[in-house]
Amino acid sequence: PIRGAPPGDGAEVSHFDHITYVCPRGGTQAALEWYRRCFGFRHFSLSPRQQPAQGFVLGGHGAGMLLRALQSAQGCGCKLVLAESLSESVPNQVDTFLEQHGGAGIQHVGLCTPDIVSATRALRRAGVRFFTPPAAYYSQGGKEEEVRGAGQDPCTLAELGILLDTPVLGVFVQLGSSDGVS
């Protein structure tokens, strides 16, 4: 249960699902090797078609991101996703993060909860501050249908700043549970 949340509100965060660490262009390999050497982490596949040595590419043709994922040697616990930009001309969220923060760092932490709306509300009441996503996120073509298809209300998610991305036809294996929502 979330400390500071009213009793019986159903808000629960069970564990860290993943941490996404943003690296400068060409930097994921060195970070990957460091986590393997220091903590014994091993490869975690983000897609059935992913080649472990190459990572998982979102986008392509001089744009997009390279993602590489690791988890503890025991195969349980938190997963670490290393992200680097592949964009040569159009900045993406990785480039923006690096510029705004003066270099590499943790972009986000994914928490596991059975009810993201209740958990977000409880965390806010407990004093947690969240990043406000761009309003354009919620008006992307097909986003409302995607959110409704996952059983959520688009207005509620926008109000709380919750981003919801469902897997694209099995291309992206989600980091957490297998309920169809990442």
C-alpha cells in the first residue's frame, strides 16, 4: 500500500517494473557492459525478433531509438532499459532528455500496480510530483481508441498525465504483466 494514501482506497504499488536510463548516442553498449560486470545483469529481450547484440530499434532510417534491456541474473526483479537516440536530423525524447539534463540519466521509473488511476491519485495525495506530458500526446490519431480499447478513460488519463501505450501487434514485449497494456 502507498504510504499516505487513505486506508481502503485500493491504491497499491507492488514493485519497480523497470527503469529507463537514457544514454548519449553510441553509449548503450558501454552502459550495458558496466551493468553486466558490476551487477551480473543479463540480456532481457524486448521483442521475439530482437537480436541480443543489436538491441531493439523503434523507428529507423536515421530516426528513432535503440533500446537494450537487462535484468538481474536471477531473472526476477527490476529490469533496466537503456535507450539511445538514432535520430540524425529530428530530435526525439532521448535527445530532448539529454539536452535538458546535461547528459545521461534516469528518464523514468515504471512501477507495477493493478490500478494505475487509483495509484496515481494516491501518489499525488502523498506528495509525489509527476512530469506533465505534452497535450498533443492525447490527441494523436488513434490514441483515444487505443486507450478505450485498454479499458481506460482518455479524459481521466489526460487529467492525471498517465501515458498508455499498448503493444503493437506483438512487436514490443511489454516489461511488466501480460495483460495487454504496457
